[in-house]
Amino acid sequence: MLKTAERLAVAVSGGKDSISLIDVLSRIEKHFPNVEMIAITVNEGISGYREEGIKIAADYARQLNIEHKVISFKSFYGYTLDEIAQRARELGNYSICAYCGILRRKVLNVMARETSATKLATAHNLDDEAQSILMSLLRGDINELRQESNLSKVFVPRVKPFITTLEKEIALYAFLNGLPFQSAPCPYAGTSMRNEIRRFLNVMEEEHPGMKFTLRSTFSKLQSLLKVREYSIGQCEICGEPSSKKVCRACQILRSLDLI
Ligand code: SF4
């Protein structure tokens, strides 16, 4: 995933996964003098929740002597997630996580690009991956299942070093190493379909250990049989950011809520 010379941006929310990730990567990085790290925290604007994670991320990055940057939805989009959620609910839409994920992804890519990062590492783990696979299958979203290929340099390549590591193993690592992390759940987490899938997969994993890993490896085999999704990247006609469609997904969300 990584080369011996990188400027590596790491997305750090302050939760156990991302704090463990920056901890592990900083230990490895010590052996590679041509690797630089920068921690990026996105402040979505979730009142009473996000502040704690940002402080933990900032303090731990300082402790590891890693540059840390925070970027907010408010400064980037003009709205906090709370404001976006309120508007979505007025329109009868309660799946806030779906909005948050797309909006955060765009902010992270812009920040990684603006800080000249060569890779963007996120703390997605095996549980996240298994959930995403099942969600795409249940939604019938074939495009999400296909590998993507684009020749554009405008997307900073993403790496997911914990992709084959169970969430509970990461939690164990964080506890055993005495790492600081935010344990309170996001107030919107219960609204997502992902949450229902998580509960289902956890029950299945309990009854059939190894099932999450099997799901991922089966998916990889299937993916190799599917045609790679090649697409060209243009510019979003609203924000000018890279997009394979006329309007990028983040702007589509804001437009559907009459926020742009
Ligand atoms: S739980 Fe949902 S709303 Fe909360 S930070 Fe995660 S994706 Fe965003």
C-alpha cells in the first residue's frame, strides 16, 4: 500500500480505529526517513460530540510529533452536519450517515491534495468493509462492487491498512497500548442502514467465526470476474472539484436539500 517515500495524510477522527492507525503508522514510519505524515481531522459539526474527538486527535498528533490539520464542514460547505441533518429531516430524510460519508470523503480528498499528500490513509477495518459489501449487494449497486480505474491525478490514492483487521482486534490494540480515544458513539449512528447490517454481521460472526473475512475474500474473487469500471474525470459544474458526473455527489446532496 505504501512506498518508502511518501507524504502520507492520515484521516484521524479521534476514535479507536484512527488513533490506532496513526499510532501504528508512526511506529513504522520511524524506519523510513523519506516518509512524512500529516494527520487530518474533519469537523463535521456535530454539536456535543465532535469536540472531544478533535481534541483527542490534536493531542495525540502532538504527542507523536505529527502535523495536524482540522477542516470543518462549516468552512468548506457553509453548513455544519447538524444544519444539514435538520434540513434533511424537514424533507423526510433520516439517513444522515449517507450524506456525512460522501461530504467527508470530498473534504478529505481536497485536504490531502492541498497538503501535497501522495497517499491518504483511512482507518476502515474488516467490519466496515464487510458492511459495505453487504450494503452494496442489498442495494443492487453493481457499480459499487466493481473495481475502479481512472487515470486522473486529482484524487489522492487511498489506502486502508486495517482492511483485513477486525474492529474488535483494533479495539484490543488500543486498550492494550493505553491509547486515548473517544468512545461515545455519534448521535447519528443509529440512523444508518449500516448499523442494522453491523448488528446482523456481528451475530453471524459470533455464530460462524471468520465469516466477515470469508465475505471479503469471496467478494475479492467475484470482483476479479467483473469488468473494471473505467471512467474519465471531469469537473463538477457547481464546485469545480473532480467528478465523473456533471455534478459531484456532494453537490448533488446539497442541491437536493436546497442548500446550494
Ligand atoms: S456515524 Fe454517521 S453521521 Fe456520525 S460521523 Fe459517522 S458517518 Fe457521520
